[in-house]
Amino acid sequence: MIPILNASAQSGYSLELNIKTQPTEKITINETGIGVTFFGNINSKNKITNTIKYKNTGINYSLEDYDLQNNLNQFTGFENDFEFSHQLTGKTKLNLEINPTVNFESNLGISDISLLGGLEMHHSFNRSNTISIGVKRMTLFGKPEILPTFSFYHQINRNAFVEAGFPNSTISYSNSARNSFSFTNSFNGNFYNLDSPKIINNLDAATKVSFSQMTSALEYERNMDSNWFVSLKGGYEFNKKYNLTNNSGDSKFDFKSTNGYIFNLGIKYKH
């Protein structure tokens, strides 16, 4: 379950707290995090958004005996996601993202810093249809890679829209001002540096842990009043991977983490 509290204000900032659990047959991954976002319009054509996030990841293993599990239980991550949006024309917008991250086991070092981010172009054909294409350096598959991004957004009617693409897709429907239903599909992943190399089978050395999965989920959100929202979310994670890798991202040990369900209970406060 993932309780989420989100507070936002008209002054241009938001606060998000979350606790997340991903249970599987052999390994359960627990995450706690906090994020603070500041945003504002520089002028009629330029907008900036800056998000600072902290995440702590804990791992609980099943009774199966992993030789390395006693010292692979806790990981920490920080990131600063800066976005600059510029309206090139009435129908075309350019987004620049700079996303430095720090991921480590327990000891922080200069080698733990990675620079992610990229460029995206958004073009609106009309009020109902928008296409976006770009290229970003991301960690969707558990290691830093330069990947394409694309999506097509279509407003079906005043109550429903669909956005299909990579890495995220959404179908959303609202039957009233208070209720919304969404089906989402997303690719996501991350990696953390180890304090010291782990020798696998007296031969291979691993320097990082790597997580990745594809998540499909159905979400219901209820607007209780003008400020409070509650949401229920359930889904499934496919192609779930948890590996030890070298500096190049090559797998040196596979924990064979199984696919599993996810459940989400959310509470939001907006102002």
C-alpha cells in the first residue's frame, strides 16, 4: 500500500510524502520518500519547475538463502529535477529537463552522482490532439541510458482523454467533477552504487544494484471537497528485475525477483 499526502498552494509550491511496498514471492521492496516542488511563470512564454526528492529503499528477503542479503538491505537516493518550458509558437512548446541524482548504499561519494534529463518537443494540432517527442538520459531499465520519448494525447470529450506513448501511457475518465478513473502503464527503474565491490562466485565483481519493472494499474480518485482527495490504486508489475551489476550495467547476479501486485491508498491535500 502507498499512502500519499500531497499539499499544494497557489503560491507555487507543493509537498509530497509517500510510503510504498512492492511484495513479491521472494523479495519485498519498501520505499519511503519526500518531494518538494516549486514552480512559476517567468513571463507569458517561459515557465520553470524545480522538484527536490529524497527516497529511502529497504529490502526484505524471504527464507531463501542469498549469500549477499545481509548487507544489501538499505539504499538512499536524492535528486533535483529542474524543468524549463518555453513556448516557441502558439502550438509548439520546448521542454528542457536537468536531473542530477545521487544514489548510494550508505557512504556518499562523488562517484554516486549521475546527470540525467533531456529535451522534449510538444506540438498541438488542435485543442484535442498533441504529439510529443524527445530524447532523455534515464534509468528506466536499471542503468543510465539515452532513450527516446514519445506520446500522443487525445481529448476524447470533456470527461475523458487518452495519452499513449513511452515511457508512460494513460487512459482517464471522469463521470463527475468529484470522480476520476485512470488506467496507467509505465516503465520505471533505478540503480544504487554499492559501498564496496561484491565478489560473485569468487570471480565477478558487482558495484551496483539495479531495479526495473513495467507497471500497469487502475486508479480511482475521489474529490471529497475543494482541498481533500482520496485515491485507490491496484495493479501488477511485469518483467520485474533486481540485479547486481558492474559499472557498465552488465548483470553479475540475478535475484530472480518475481512479478507481483501493487496496491495504493492515497490521500491528497491541495490548496
